[in-house]
Amino acid sequence: ATAPAVPAAATPSTAIAAPRDATPVAAPSAATSSTATSAAATSSSAATSAAATAGTSAATTARAPFGGAESPPHLGSLLCDYSLPLLPNRARLCLRGHSGGVKSVAWLQVGGGGGGELAVTVARGGGVTETLPADLVVACDGRYSALRQQLAPASPCYGPPYVADFRIVAPGAPPPMDGPLWRVYNRPDAAALAAKYGGDTAIRAAAEGVVRVGLMRMPARAGAAPGEVETGLFGNVRLSGESLEAYGSLRSGAVLRDLFAAPRLDPIGDFVLRVLEAHGDAAHWARKQQTETAYAALGGRVLFCGDSAGAIYPSLGQGANLSLEDACVVAAAFRHGLRDEQRRDAARLDAAALAEHVAAVRGSRRDFVRDMSRAHAEHVSSGDLDAEAAAWNDGPDGEWGSRLGRLWRGWPRAATSELPPLRARTATRANFAAFGELVAESEDGELYDATAGGIDASLDLSQGPPRLYLMRLEGPRELSVSMITRHQRVTQCLGALGEEKDFYLVVHQPGDEPSVGGLNAFRVPPRHFVKLHAGTWHAGPLWTRDEHRTFVNLELADTNITDHDCVDLVAGSIPLLVDAAAS
């Protein structure tokens, strides 16, 4: 952020829409148009799209053909790299701003065959509204999305932990720092604050937590005088509850100074203290909050992108990153949906498949970042500064360090985002036969039967001493695949302990060169185990719940040393599409 955030209610929204009857006009020059665009909308004679996005500029309209001698308008190289070159040649791009914002989306039934179209109502200002028909709406209108609230409402969760954020932009440069960002922590003196402020609920709650302040140099703003420098501060303070009254008297420079005061301060701490005292009264405050993830409504005819898909605690500063990732994946899904030449001619996307694609690629990533951001706020609320320090200094192999590694390396890649997700099916003896055998529980006394219609597994443990052991794994283990492995000298067996523990496995038939096209995903139901044919490529076990699981594993004593071939299939990962009710 380069300035204090404007409250959401004060920010009008801008609509990007592609009406069927739009009249082509000349594209506005860069000097006269500053419409914020975070998603592209396409239209043709057979299909149109509409998108709503956050912005503050006046309405503009641009339309130009793709392909041929004319170049597509520039929407930012990131989105162009993902989507624009592969849109159909006869498609048209239309950006149409509406200062009042998108107000609602209604479903209009057409005929008796179940078909229909969307009617998007937008405000033109001055109380005037306009209704645009569309086949697809991409809602990028932020945390307080009117479309999300209308079609897939989600009540915000403010905690626990209950934490407030404040932001300040102050004149002057900070003392020298090792790096562009510095965090300063303080354990408030609860006794001293109680003596000064008595039983003030908000101050007492803040004093029981940790006050955390980050500071960074700000880039020069437009119109700044030579040498003019600003510093940005963002801070976190524990709240007594979720109500707005929980802020109480915290919105005061003097109170922030007292919460941050300490017997000894280094130059950076002293700078923070002085900024809080001088500018704390003008700080912008917000409660940390999150909402449940939802990427689609109306059978995929409405896609949510960015904060409209789900708000997260801003503890790790990942909200804008997730929004950019969403935009790129939505663009990649469009590209996949329009790749087939016949589809280009028909110019009609399968909205349900598009929404399914986006949700599969993005759902687990967004939920992981949401849960990690909320966990990071726990240290502020609990007042456990030692735990905070230990987490950040535990190294890349520690629990927090490994999660940070996944956070920083888990962004979607263009190539894999375009690939459709793997649809997992529940394993049966028949559908798993090309990869191994599914074994169910049997009654005591039943005779051995490893035929195709039998109940047992045919094992080959002849290449060395067998090893039967219990393998403990920590979850969740993301439902995706990027690397696959095989064991050529043994028929490995794997099953989960527990009456109701299922898991997922990705497999590929034996062979020297596994391919993405040959991957199959299976759900192994409870009270079953799988035997893999020698040489079957596999990835897993995978499950979504935040719990450890124990597996029975049968292989050879040296399998993980001498018989463990691995292949990286893709740069990134391919998600699994599973039944939400399963694990």
C-alpha cells in the first residue's frame, strides 16, 4: 500500500461489461483514461461476458477486434500473457465503466428448455440504471462485493483471534534498516497501562497481547518535491471482541505511544514511537476478518475473483497477491476453454466447466493462505512474543518455515493453470485394475482369491526382505500433483488406519515416460487398501483435513533407497477435483 486505504463504503465501483449491442468506438488514449481493470471480458455474436471490478475513474468505452492487422488493447502484460493471444479471432473486447457500479445480477429464463441468460443491472449515476444481457459475469468488486452478497452471501468472521490493523503514512525516512521491511514488537506494560487508564476495556485487551508494527520506505509519490521521503507504518493490536466498540480509545496517538513504550529503544523503535505519537490520531483502522471461499454462483455463470471470492486476515500481506493469482488463473481457464477450434467457432464457453476449473486450481491455495494468515494473527492475540520469534527463526525446515516455503513457492504457473483438473473417482476393483488391486475387508475364514472378481491382492515380495510398517504423515496434504514416483521391484500396498479414513491417490500405468494425459486420480474409500502393480507411478496419499494419519505400508526393506524413481511432470501442480463431502 502506498497510502492509507480508503474505507470501502467511500469507494465507488466500476463495471467492465460486454453488452451484446455495444457500438464500436475509438479506444481512449492512456492520457485520458485510468480505468482500473483486473479482468478481461469477451463477447461475440453468440456469447458475451461481463465483469465488475473495483475502480474510481469515470466511465470509458473501448472496443477493438482481435487478430488481423489490429493489435489488442493493452490490459497489462500479465493478463495479456495468459489470455488475450488465444481469444477467438472474431471476438471483441469491450470495457465499459459505470461510476455507480454493478448493482445486481438476475437470471432470465428463456423458453421452456432450461436455457437462459443473465441480466446485469448497472448504475450510470444520477439514479439512472441500465440492464445488460450477458452469458458470464466475472465479479472482481472486492471484499464488499455486491454480487457476492447477493448470490453467495458469507458472514464475515472477525475472530478469534480478534485483532485490529492500523496504517499510517508519515513524512521522513526511517533509520537505516537491513532490507526494505522491518518489524518491531513490544509486550505492553499491562500494570502501567492499568494504572494510567484504569479499567478501559480496549486498552486492557491490547495490553494482554503483543503490539506489532512494521515499517517500510515508501516509493516517491506523484508530485513529490525532490528529496521528499515518506515512511509507511502498519500495526496490529489485540481487540477485546468483534464489535466496532472494541476499538474504544485505541484510536489515539497517545494511547498507541503508551502501548509501544519500552524502557530501552533502538533507533528504529524510537522512530516508530515518535511516528505513532505524532500521527496516530490520523491512522486508518480496520478489523481483521475473513470469509468463506466461493468462486462461482448460478452454475458457473458468475465467477468471483479476488477479494470477492473470499477475504483473508491481512496478517501476511497476501490479499493482493491472491487477487493477482486469481486473475491469472481465470484468464488461463478462459484460454483453455477457447483453445479448441470448434469451440472458437461456436464462441460459447462451458460456464460450469470454467467455474469448476477455477475453483479446483484456486480453492486449496486460497484456503491455505487464509488459514495461515489467521494463524499468524494468533501471536498478537495471545501475547506470546517468544512463540512469534521462535516461529520466524526456526528455519526453512521448521513447521512455520516449511509453511512459508509453500506460501512463497505455491503460486500458480501459467502452463499448469491452463490444464483441466484431475477428476477423482472412487476406486473399485474394476476401475483400478490397470494400476493395481483394491482390497476390501473380508469375513474371517474366506479363502484366498486374487482374481479380477476376488477380494485379495496378488503380491510379489520376491526381490528382497519385505518391510511392513506404520507410516505417520501430517496433514493436510494438498490435493494436487506435480511429481510422481514408482517402485519397480515390489507390489507396494498402502492403506489408512481408522474406521472412516479415506484418502486420494494419483496413479499412472507402468512405463518409462509418464505423461500428464495418463494420470488418473482415485479416492480410496475407508476400510480398503490398494496394492500397486510393480512399476505403477503414483503420488499420495493425499487428504484435506488438518490432521495426521497413519498408514499401513508394505514394501521391501530397501525400497526407499534402491527402488525409488521420481519424475517432475509439470512446473507447478495439477489440482484434483473431488467431492466436497469427502476428506
